[in-house]
Amino acid sequence: MEQPSPSASDRLLARIAWRLLPLLFVSYVVAYIDRINVGFAKLYLREALGVDEQVFGSVYGFGAGLFFIGYFIFEVPSNLLLQRFGARRWIARIMLVWGVVSAATMFVNSRETFYAMRFLLGVAEAGFFPGILLYLTYWFPARERAKTIATFAIAGLVAGVIGSPMSGAILGLNGAWGLAGWQWLFLLESIPAVVLGFVVLFVLPNGPADVRWLTQEEKQVLQERLSREAAEAGADRRSHLAAAFTSSRVWLLCLLYFLFNVGGYGYEMWLPSIVKGFSGQSDFVVGLIAAIPYLAAGVAMFFAGRHSDRTGERRGHVAVAALVAALGFAIAGSVRSPWLAMGGLTLAFMGLKSTMGPFWALGTSFLSGTAAAGGIAFINSVGNLGGFVGPTLVGVIRDRTGSNTSALFVLGGSLLLMGLFALLIRDRPGRART
């Protein structure tokens, strides 16, 4: 069979992207809003949970982070089940369950029930993000993955741009129908997850073989390209599940992603409180201000992913972006001006999120089959333990010091270490740099 020209292949991948990414993108926007809206609910949760002001920071940080413990425990099994039952049914199942759990969070009335619902939300959502990453490997060759993953992951930033002012506005419903504003927040923002769960169940294809909008020839071209890439990787490409847990490269990627999430979720779970503290504005205005870093990071993330694909280089892109993030945190923690601090926080988020496309291109470039299903989930689950550590650390530090300065330096330190450890990932000789 005659090989397609690069332009024809690019057009095929672009058509696949336009068919798949919009639904996945919107689904991740909803997932991310349900994950981080607790940052806005936090502004009013203290009285509902019956917690003293002196320890509320620690209680909130611990509870916000418990999401990632549930996520960690069930991540790998969820991805293996996705491979067994198919992406369409499994991703739909995840969305429906997490929507119900998120809505039920409106009934928390103590620290214990808050802890329980955050843990259960993590259990419910486990497997969604790594499942999508695995799903994208069914369609996109490794050389196009950083841009594709970055495009998909920008949904998390769009969630901040849309969700921050929306969450601030919903809090204004306080007292309507006898519900507090934070209860309306959990209820209303959970509904799209349930609706989209049914959409995914009826619309999302399990893989290229299932679709009618590709010709048989196009399916063959796509499969041959993916197979050729796997063959070229040769012995370096691992397909057995054990490879996901015995590879030093996987463990190093786990460490990098752990440090990423310490900084990332330490930032996101506390951003509304930080902005409220230095601005003193209404909830809606706080939401608008909090949207700024997400908007800037989305632009930076897209171009970083595209440049990484164009050059074929991954390690340096991860390292430089992480070091930029560390610099941003250092600026935010050092200055007295609230606007300079906001500039530092924005720079930190731009650098932090710009690591994602190149990082996950690294993580999906040398595993296939069952090893890819387990390895991607393992990296994501172990790494997401940083989502427990980051918010918890910030809460403890704020309770003990009464300020954000030390917490911002700790978050910046995690990104500094991420950048330095990224340089330890060695490129394989004789291959394009990954």
C-alpha cells in the first residue's frame, strides 16, 4: 500500500482530533470544576463543619487533599478495567458516579463527613484523566502526543477561567430555597457531569475500528503508522504490565509528577483564599481575578506543547517550564505588592502547566498495551499523592504562620526539584529525543 504524504497524514490526525477532542475537552472541564470548586466552598465551610478558626486551615487542606488518596488507590485498577471494558462504557461510568458524589457533598456537616465525601469523590473520578491519556494512544502517534495532550489538558485551565467566576456567582445564591451558597455550588456544578456521562455512553467510540467516519483505508493507514512506531521502538517499548512497575523511568516520572502536583494543587485549592486575602473583593470579583492565571497558563501550555512536538524534545521543555514556575512562586512569596504577587502567581501557573504536554509525551512514549494502561495510571496515581501533600502543607503552614509566604516558597521548592530531576531523564541513543 502506498504510504500517505505527511500532509495527508496530518489532515487525517486533524480530522480525528476534531471528532474526539471537543467531547473529551468539555468532559475534562466539568471534571476539573468538580475537583477544585471546594476552593470556593472553603470560604464558607468553616461554620458548616463546626471547626475552630485556629485549625480550619489544616482541616480544609487535609480534606481537600483526601480526594487524591481515593484517586491513588483506585487509579490503576480503573485504567485496567477501561482497557477491558472499553473507553466508552468505562468513562461514562466514571462521570455518572462522580457527578452523584459531587452533588452529595452539599450534605456535609462535620469534618468527618467532609473527609469522607472528598475521599469518595477521588474514588469516583479515579481513572478519568489517565484513561483519556491511554485512549489518546489508540489514535495519535507519539510525535503528535504532546500537542494533543496539551490541547486536552488545557480543559483544566478553561475550567479555571469559566469555573472561578461561575463559582463566585453561584455563592451569591446563599439562602435561596433554604440552601447555603456552597451547597448550591456542589449541586449545580455536578449536573453537567451526569448529563455528559450519558453523552459519552452513546457517542464516544472505543477505538478507530468502531467509527464510520474513517474509511477502511484510513483506518489501515492509522494502524500501520502506530504499529510502525511501536516496531521502531523495538526492545525499548514495553508491553507487559510488570514493566510499568519495574522501570526506573516510570518511577522517576512518578517523582516528577508528585512534585508537579504538590505545587499545582497546593496552588489551586488555596488560590481563592489567597486572592480573597490580598484583594478583599466580593466572591464574584475574586472569581474573575482567579481566572487570570488559568487564562495565561492555557496560552503558554498550548505553545509549549506545540514547540515540544516540533522539536521532538521533551526533557528540556519539562525542566525549563518547572524552573519558570519555581521563579514565579519565589516572586509571589517575596513581594509586598498584591499585584506583583498576582503576577508571580500567574507566572508560576504558566510554567507549571506548560510542563504537562511534554511530560505526558514522555510518559506514553515507551510503553504499550497492558503496560501503557497500568503505567500511565501508576504515574498519575502516585504523582497525584502530591495533590494530597500540597494542600495539606499549605493549610498547616498557614495555620502556624498566619501568612502565605512560607507556603509559596515550599510550593516553589517542589517545582525547582521537579525541574532538576527532569534533567535526569536520559534520551535514548539513536532515537528522536523524548
